[in-house]
Amino acid sequence: NAGVMQNPRHLVRRRGQEARLRCSPMKGHSHVYWYRQLPEEGLKFMVYLQKENIIDESGMPKERFSAEFPKEGPSILRIQQVVRGDSAAYFCASSPASNQPQHFGDGTRLSIL
Amino acid sequence: GNSVTQMEGPVTLSEEAFLTINCTYTATGYPSLFWYVQYPGEGLQLLLKATKADDKGSNKGFEATYRKETTSFHLEKGSVQVSDSAVYFCALSDGAGGTSYGKLTFGQGTILTVHP
């Protein structure tokens, strides 16, 4: 049973470009969470989605960031017009239900030049 | 709001030493508590969990007990190995049931290095 798959593992963008991070949850998991880990800090919640619905985006910056989890395909975290401060590791987690433990992917390390 | 405070690191131990990493939390309601471990370049792996007061989570020789009276969930291991070197995160989620959901609040992480 494949785990949570994130790609790419590493992503380099120049300031002003767009970054798209993908997350395929574990089979049978319909709940997806995105977290951001800044250097030498813990993970911070960004957004929680179920298929086609955003349940909680209280941790998302108000501008430039968006997330989706379409009926078919992976969940996408999109960052428009990236800035140096967006450099971080972005982790996706999935669970079969909201009260079940989350399983994490290996993350996408985003570097902004 | 919810918060988790972890013992600041890094922690450096010799192999077979006793390990304690302190974790205290602030939360409304009845959260579930977790310890996650992160190896270099990887994502987080669930190490153990406890969902109610006085529960003890255990896995791979690690243990932690949910102490509601002291709002703590300290991680312990009797004899660490070099392979235990990693970053350890304490976390909580809003309680199960009702309209709550499993958004995790993490501590800042504790780096553990074990020398042979």
C-alpha cells in the first residue's frame, strides 16, 4: 500500500514565478492536510481539504496561496508570485477520517532564488 | 488557541542512555496527543499516540503517558540507539467526534543525536 506521495521532492523557483506542489493521498484516504515547515521550526497547519471541498484554510496566507483537491487527481498547493520567504518544506498528510492519525509524505522542499 | 511546548534541544546522548523529551500542551476540550519522528530528508512518521487521559502510547521502546492533570505527554525511552537519532515532534489534535477534525498543532521539535 503506497504511502502519501508528494512531488516534486525539490522545487526551485525564481521570485515572481508560480510553484505547484502535488500530493496524492494514501489509497482510501479522502482527507488531506497541508503543513509548512520553516527552517528550524515545527510544522504549521495551512489547509484541510476533503474531496472537492476546502474545510479549513485558516492557516493559509491571505494572498498568493491556494489549494484544491479535485474529484480526480492529486491535491495541489499553488503559490503564485513566489517570494524568498516562501522557501520552506511543504508537507502533505492524509487520513481516512478526521479523527484518525495522519500519514505524512516526504515533503517538497521549495527554494526561491 | 491550542499550543504545544517542547523541551528545547538539541539533546545529545550516548548509546543505551535514558531519554526524556518533555512536552506540555494547552488546549480546549479533550485533544488527542501524538509523537512524530522525522529522519533527515523525510516526512514525519507517527511514533505513538494517546487519545484520552491516562492512556499510554508505546512503540519501538518509546513510551508517553497522557497526563491531563499536568497537561503533559513526555516521551521516554529506557535505552537509546544510534538509529534513534532524528527530530521528535509532539503534537495535538482537536478531539474526535462532533464537528472537530484532526488539524495538528505541533511543538517546535527536538533534535536527538545518539553517539556510539
